[in-house]
Amino acid sequence: MNKQDNTDIIKERSKQYGSRLWELIRNQVDKHSTLPEKKGELAIPPKKVTEHRWLMNLLFAVPYLLLAVFITSFFWDFNGMSAELFGHTFSFEGLLRIISISGLIGFLTNWLAITMLFRPTHKRPILGQGLIPAQKDRIAYRLARAVSEDLINPEIIKRKIHESQAIAKYREKATIYVRNIIDDPEFRENLKALVVSYVDEMIADPEVRSSIAKKLIQQIDDAIDENSFEKVAIKAYSFLKGREMQDLVESALVKLPTGIENGLNKMDVFLDDLPDKLDEHGSVIEEMVTNLLYKLINQLDVHALVEDNLRQYDEKKLEQLIKNASNDQLQYIQYLGAVLGTFGGFIIWEPVASIMVLTFIIGSTVVADSLILRMKQTS
């Protein structure tokens, strides 16, 4: 077997034992794990405001009521009816059709405006394309810019990390975690057995042992000057033993597993001191982790990340995203248009009187709202 084959064997067995060591550590981590693994937990969304839900239900019925009034106007619409008030004659004929058409126009106008935000999804020859789908790239750029400049950026992330002292807290938890693992007698025994098994298996193969011996001898020769006292002493020792240096080194390697097994007891001392060493150098560890984390954060391009993700949204997904956040408000705007259109119908019918009544209603509403708000603040 040539030198390259021996090197491949050493690498392969080292890789195998490396996998076994990692498996041992992972099993210990699972065994001593006390914190549940978090798997992409999402924040609980804010509850919908239902304080004025009754108003939404009332507004929802307005368009249907107006449609019913419009149909009724074809059969009866205050035909020939009028009334006199403060010396002014009010003719009611045609009132139902005026207010129903005005209210429906207000509703349909708002509905059409909101619909045109999202539809048509794709560009059409005559109908064109919805505002949001047509401006998707610009919206993505503007939103990404707002997020990266005002909501989340490397400086904000660094400040939050510093304020929360997260690194120090997790370093302390990590030290306790390491202590729990290395204090486990089973882990120590398995670790020692793995080391002894690795050395024993490597040395047991004559070809591998011979390759290791040659490498050691070569390193010794390279480290000692020619014709130096050390090299003469080594040759003299080999002559007195009546054996080649290769044989001497291989004989020493055969005894290595036993020596390592006896010397591994000192590993307990190292493992016992490890948590204290971590605590002793805690500030250095925290500084290193902080610097590394800051370097990673500086490489984070929040603007590009947000913009790229938004650009990948198709038109329907973007529409659903916006509607999920504001669908109630959009419906409120639609139905409120029907109410405002109805008021507009009254103004068309009797401008002066309707404006006066409408002014009184709006003024009373504003005053009542201010009083209620003041009462809540003082209570």
C-alpha cells in the first residue's frame, strides 16, 4: 500500500470518528435540552376593532335599501305630494329617485375606485391595469426604502442588541448548558472511549502505523539540524537498541492507546475547569461574538431583501396582503359613499334646507364626539 492510500485511510477514518463525535455531542445536547425549539413562531396578530361593528352592519344594508327605493320610485314617488314650512313649499315628488340614484352613485363610485386599485390584475388593451399591480415595482421600492430607513436597519438592530444585553444573557445560559453536559458521567465515559477507540484503530493497522511513524521521523529530522548533538544522540540510541528508528517509533505507537487511556483521566480536570474558564473570559467571548454579529449585520442589505421579496409577490398575493390588513376599512369607505351620496341627493332636492340640516348633524356629531372623548380622558 502506497503513501497516498495510507493518507486516504487516515482521512476516511478521521471523518468517521468525527461524525461519531458530533453524534455524541448532539445526543448530549438533546438529552440536556431544557428550552423548546422555536420553529418560526409568528407574532399574534392584533385583534380587529369591533367597537363599532354595529355601524358596519348598518352601512352594509344601505346600498340594498337604496336599490329597493330606486325600484319603488318607478311605481310611486310622492306623486303630487308637497308640504309648506316657514312659508316655503317643499315638493316631495321625485325625491325617492333623486336620493336613491345619488346614494347608489356614491356607493358605486367608491366601489369602482377601490376595485381599480387591484383590477384588472394584468394589463388589458382598453381597461388598462389596476393601480397597485401596475405600480408593483415602485411600491416595492418605496416600501423597502421606508422599512430599511425607518423601521429596521443595521444600526437599529445593533442598538436593540446592545439594549437587550442578549449576548451576555445567552453567554451565561450557554455556560450553564455546557456545565450540565460535561458534568454527565456518561458523556465523559463515551468521550474517552471514542478517543481510545480512534487511536487504537489507527495504530492497529500496520500500514497506517508505519506511515505515521515515517511522518514522525521526518518531522523530527526536519526539526533537528544536521550533525547536531540531538541527531547524533538519536542515531546512537538506535544503534545501542540494535533496531532501526522506524521500528522504535512503531513500537512506541503500539503502546500509545494504553498510555492515552491512562492519561485521559486528566481530561476530567480540563472538563471541570472549562465552565469556570468560560466565565473568566466571558467579556472577551461576548466582545468576539458581538463583533462577529455586527460584521454579519453590516453585510445585511435590508432594502434589497425587502424589495426582492415584494417583487416576487404576484398580483393576487399582493392584493390579498393589502386586503387582509385593511379590508374592513375599504368596505367602510364603500358603504359610507352610499350614505354621503344620499345626503347629496337631499341637497340636489332642496339645497338650502338640506345644507342647514346637514350642518346641524355634522356639528352635533363633532361636539358629541369631543365631549365623550373628554369624559374618557378625565375618568
